[in-house]
Amino acid sequence: MESLSFDSDDLEVTEDFLSRAYARMRIASATPGSNRARVLRSGIPSVSVDELALDFEMSYSVTPLGRLCLCVVHEGTVRDHGYPGVEDSFGPGDAVLLAPPDLPYTGRICNARYNITLLDPALLDQVAGGPDGSPVRLTGHRPRSAAAARQLVRAITHLRDGVLADPEIADEPLVAATAAQHLAASVLAAFPHTARDERGGAGPHDAHPAVLRRALAYIDDHADQPVTVADIAAAAHVTVRALQYAFRRHLDTTPLGQLRRVRLAHAHHDLLAADPGSGVTVTQIAARWGFHHAGRFASLYRGTYRRAPHETLSGG
């Protein structure tokens, strides 16, 4: 679990901090008097969410971040923002790709509160896989629709408040891996990108039962470890898209959906085996198997086992 906080009204100190926390940059203030900047970060190795508040107008010129950078504006505006091929301004409620990983960007932040979500671009490849094995790239800086933007904001908010806000939960390896993949999937659902539809790259042998046998065996053997779709596809000797197609065609689910079922079965076994007097909780067992949202775990568990998880734990 990674965390940091910053609060200063010294512009030089702020520039130094931002350069160390993000990428080398130059900033300047157009506001006389106070130049207060506040930053609060929480994160796991591949994803972080930063809440920022700038009580002044600050121009910025930033070198490439090496990570995907999403921005959700709460108050104020981001003006004259640009990188090669893009010029735009953002206001409250906007959720945008602030910059691709490999491009510098510039702009002005005007008395704004906003959050920045940084994620490893490799997460997109783990979830979708690019054409012919090429990296997945986002091809637009705004979501496809207002509904897509709202769903992305919900995913970021859930990551921040439901996972990163609780260090004990966030430090569980399976929780961290699942949360990062969920965010990556939400990004791909929100923005246009280069990954083709999962059916587009599937050949006649990609849905062969042997593919599923290899994939299912890998899932069963590695359910207690952080697993990505790309890992499962590699074990099955097919592309990510072909794997997804095979699961849809033959099992009417996704590889991660099957992984979730297997982990749920392990959680069920642990609940049955646990000593109620030992102090172990449903939340602890759920987190051990990658379920970080107690309510969703309970709903999924009840739908499968026809009883609440706490009833299984108590032996009732």
C-alpha cells in the first residue's frame, strides 16, 4: 500500500514535489498571494488515486509520465490542456484521459479540486490484449458517452473508497490484483481503443476444448495467486481475445468470471473450516480470496450457496 500527502504554498517546493511524484515538470502561478497546493495519494503497485486541490491558477508543462493518467474534475477548471493532436478544457464532472503514457502535455489548472488516477498501461494488455500481440492503446481522450464517463467515475471512486481506504484490504495480493484489473476493464469500457472485439481474432481452433482444459487447469492451480487474463491465455497457448471467445462460446462466462467462481469455492471451504471462536471474520476470508467488497461478496455467496457467509462461518 502506497500513500503520501503534501501541503505547501511555496511554488518551488510544489514544483519539486510534483516532479518527484509524477514526472519532471515546470509550473508557474498567475495568482498573486496564496499558491497553496494539497495532494493526498493512496495506491497499490500498479494503480494510484491522488486527490489534489490547487487554490490558485497554475500553468504546467509536463514530460511523459510513462503511465496512463485519468483526471476527474470536482471543482474549478482545467483550461488549454493539450498534447500532440489534442486541445481541450475540462470542468466539474468531466472524466478524461489527461495524457497517454508517452506524450508530454501542457495546460492551466484554475482554482480546481480534482483527482488523478495513474495506472500501468500493461494492465490494459492483461485485460484485453492488442491486435497481433501489440500493446493496447486508447485512441481518444474523452469517454465514448456520458454514461461511460459516469461508470468510469464510479469505478475510480470504488477503488479509492472501497479498496485503497482500507490498508489491510488493499495489502491483500488478490484484492490488489482484482481491483487493478477491474479498473483497467472499466477504462477499456469507457474509452475507444485499439483492441479488437474478442470474436474478431478467433480462429477455428481457438475455441477447441483443449484450450479450455488448459485454461481451467491453470485457474484451478493458481487461484490463490494474482492472475491476469494474459496469464491464463499464455497457459492455454492462445491470445487473450481467443481465450475470451472460447469461454463465452462454451461456458457462457469470462476467464475472470471463472476465476471468481473458483475463488468463491475456496472462500466457502475456508468459512466451513474456520473456528468461529478464533476471531476470524467473513471480511478477512473474503479478502484472502480477492473479494474486497463485503456486500458484493455476500450477494455472490448467497446466490451460489443459498445462505449468508456469516451463517456458514457460525455453523448455523
